[in-house]
Amino acid sequence: MIPALVIGFGNTLRGDDGAGILAAEQLAARLPDLAVDTMQGLQPELAERLRGFGRVVFLDASLRNPHLAFSLLGGSPRRTRPGSHSLSPAEIMDLCFSLYERRPEEAMLVEIPAHDCGIGTAMTEATRSAITACVEAVARILCNDQAFSATLPSNPVEPAA
Amino acid sequence: MSKTVTIAPVTRIEGHAKITIHLDDKGTVTDARFHVNEFRGFEKFCEGRLMWEMAGITSRICGICPTSHLITSAKAGDDILAVAIPPTAEKLRRLITLAQWIQSHALSFFHLSSPDFLLGFDSDPATRNIFGLIAKDKEFARRGIRLRKFGQEIIEVLGSRRIHTPWAVAGGVREPFEVSKRDYLLAWIPEARETALLALKTLKSIHENFSTDIPNYGNFRSLFVGLVAPDGALEYYDGTIRIMDGGGNIIADKIDPHSYSDQFGEATEDWSYLKFPYYKPLGHPQGMYRVGPLARVNICDYIDTPLAEEERQIFKAMAGQAEAVNNSFYYHYARLIELLFAVEKAEALLNDPEILNPHVRSKAMINRLMGIGVSEAPRGTLFHQYWVDENGVLQKVNLIIATAQNNLAMNRTVRQLAMRYIDGNKITDGILNRIEAGIRCFDPCLSCSTHAAGQMPLHVQLFDADHRLLDEIRR
């Protein structure tokens, strides 16, 4: 397996918002050699860690997508305008490139459908099912040493804006 | 026709807020307000939880300063248990508090404020951010990220995770320290000290460039409030409350933090969810006070690390006859002095052999039905007060957040800047950025009372007295 970093982020005290973290933890249990980080938000210093990996997968909860959604991150570095303490996956990738002139050759964002991000640790059944599907799909992709673009599932694949 | 200018959201701060500027018929500023328009209600939903859980729960208040809530909550727990924690536990808690200062202050300076300083208030807003900073000075930006990472590394090494570690508990901390971890952190110190000094040198070099702007940045007399050590030294974890007026006179000292509610009241306004704390003896709003770096460096008698003390003396010399630095722009300077102090002090703690003592927790049952914890968060004095039943179940919670204590001063700063720069006919992006920068001096962490959801573009709207949209600008 090509060395990869999986980053699950979200807030486990906000219901389904913790889906990315739970999915990352399940992947860590399933693939012991996989590098897995979990965090509430993407912080600037993550850029330094990213530069050491060829592949990175971001796992996040999303109220926007009703289905598990896979997006490739990359292409030309974007000129985003980060204004706060937390950055998007695309911004972290850009920050990595801007600071170190390199970044993971392949990056993917997996958005796990969230339904209820209210206060509390409970997750909806629908999101739990999506987490299971996410873990299956990402494990399959990572165990396949082909390019992300060649192995992505066929369901909604929109390049991340 | 009178108008209202709205800046929403305010950018490069933590959380959601907007600024409204009210103009009269002639386009002259009559008022300006800093609104915090999100509500979270942590105090309420903590009721019914066990006191033991509070350190872990309240650290979720914020993704930026969780460690400050963790430590302050654990201290409130100590108070309920009525225990003295082991000396090593206090040193470890002090170390993680310093780490919180390092990562937060580094972020504030390098990421949020440096773009204004190094690129200019009037520079292109599309590049007036961390990427613009990288384009101008990549090594400077890298160093900033590394310094913040050092703070995060301390937190992660001690607490096993960078954010929301449950490491501190009522009675002490969960895990003792290890030699290998200590040595790993000590290896960071030379680079961290060098970067902190570079930040100070950079900031001082730009003061002259902004000599026409600085006098308008929240330049007014107010009270300053913070903790000091028993001998008057800069304090960050414990101590007693000192209150200084804008003339540098200590008007109250050695106040037991347990009596904070006798000293400070909280006013409310119907246009903001952020409360307006004030010093009770002077009433509202005359009892306006400032907390955080500017206050702490003003009120302390000295700093017990050599490089930071040297800078403090230079800082205090700026006060002149007032003997207190009253200009909010110098929050940045004070913040970097504290950053340097935090690196120096962390080194001293790491070199203290006692920090490796395995006895790090005192255990007890519920011995008091009310407890108060206090510490100095990066942005100012933080209070947690809990009322519990005999089983430790929370009956009531009161949190006094540092940012809220600066609310009156932030509003005054916005008003001062608006009156200086806006004449109704000339509202440029640079002027609006200056007004936002006035808020950034305080480095408000609105996540402590709101839930941050990333960055948004600046949106300015002009309304007439009937709330009809006359004009708008988007970044």
C-alpha cells in the first residue's frame, strides 16, 4: 500500500458532525499501518505534516450531500482567502504547496452525509450507515495502489471547488 | 438621511460577528457597535452533568483555547474537592497553559494580524492573508507555523491530543511526564525563542510605518484587570486579581478570585449575545476594563524571565506619565512579550527535575458544593464557577470568558476608529479593514460563545434609517 495519510475531522459533540472522526478511527483499526489523524478542524500547521505524504484522504461530515461524495483535490493551486483559524482541505493543500513547494500528489475529500448536527454525541442511523460505506470504500481505494482518479466510486464525483 | 454601515462578518477573528456604523444625515459617524450574533448556551446544557466531566466538556467550548477551559475547569474541580494538587501536577498544568499561550499568540500574530502589518491595510484584500504573507516572506510564514506547532506539540505530548485533551482533571492530571518527552520538547526551545524574538523585532520595526494609524486604535483610558503572582510578577495560572486604572494606579489588589462576582457585573444589550462585563464599584459602562496581554503586561510589577522582562521595560517606557499603556494597538506588542515569556518559562519548567515526579493526582470526594477556577487564557482572565449537589451533579454553571470582558473596550475601539476614518462619503476597503483590525488587536475568540464555521467574505451594507439597502460592497 502506498503510504497515505487519512485525516478525519469534525466535532464529536455535535452529533453527525463527528462522522469524519469516527470513519477515520475505524480505518485506523482496519489498516494498522495507515497514518490516521483526527481533529476538530484543519489547522495551519497540518500543512507541514502533509508534505511528508504522497496521498491524503480527508474525511468530513456534510449536510450538503445526501450521498457519500468523493472529490479529487488538486490541479492548479488555488488562491483562497483563509480568514479564520480553521481551513478547508483545499486551503490546507494550497498552504502546503505555498510553504514548501510540494504537497501530496493525490488528495481526496470524502463527504459523509450528515443529518443532525445538534448538540450531543448520538449519531443518526443514516450517518452510521454512511460511515460504514465510507470505510469500506476508502479501505478499498487505499489498498489499491492505482491512482485515486482511477479507483473512485462512481457515485457523485464532483471536483472540489 | 441617516445611514448604517454594516460589516458582516468581521474577518480574521475567531467566530461570527458584525460591525454596524451609524451615520447621521451629514454622513458623520454617530455610533458604532461590535455585535456578536451567535449563541451557544454552554452554561445551560452543562447542568445535570457530573462535575468530573466538566474539564472534558468545557474544553469543547473552543477549538482554539480549549486548554484554558480545561485547566480552569480542573481548578474549579480542585476547589469542589477541596484538595491541594501535587506540586508536579501544578507544574505540568502551568506548562500546558504556556503551550496554549504559545500556539494562540503565534496564530494571532503570524496568521491573523501580520498580513495587515507586512502587506499594509490598503493592500489588495485578495492577498492580504497568509498566502500573501507567504508570497512576501516565506521563511517568516514558515517560522510562524512552526512556532504555533511547538505550542501544539506540548499540548499533544502532555495530553495525547492537540485539541480537547481530557488530560487535566479535578485533583491534578491523569498522566505523569516522561524523560523522553521532556527532551523532545526541550529540543524545540532554541528555534521557538529565535522565532519569538523575530516576531518582536518585526512588529517593532513596523510601528513607525503605522505611526499615523496607531493613535486611533482604541486609544483611551480604561481599567486593566488580570492575575498577578504574590510578588507582583506576571501570572498565568494562579495568583490574585489586580485592577489598575488608565493612569497606572493600582486601585484594587490581592483580590481573591473567589470574590470575582463581588467585583464584576455583566450588563446586556439587545443587539449582541456577548455580555458586557464591568467593574461593579464604577458601574456600567464607567467600569469598562480590558483583560489579556495589554492588561497583564501593564499590571504586573515584573516578568520573571530575562528576555521578556527586558521587553516589558521598553513597553512600559511607552506609557510615559500615564504609567499604563492605554492604546489597544499595543495589544500586539504585549502579546509578543508574553509569547517570548511563555517560551522562556516553558524551558525553565522543562528543566525542573520535579516535573518528572510520578505523583500527579490527589483524590477526594465532593467536599464543597461550589467551586471556582481561574486562570489567564491567552485573551484574558477566565473564570469557571460550578454549583454541585452532594453527588457532584452540576446544578448551575457560570463562565466569565476573557473576550466578553473586553466587549465594552472593543465597542469603544470600533467607535473611535469609525469616527476617525469614516466621513460618509469615502468608505473604502482599506478603511473598513482598519476598523476590523481594531477588533483584531483584542484577538477575540468568539468561539468561546459561538460555534465557528470557517471564513466568509467581508460584506458591507449601507442602509438608510428605514433599513433600505443603499449600497453594498463584497470582498
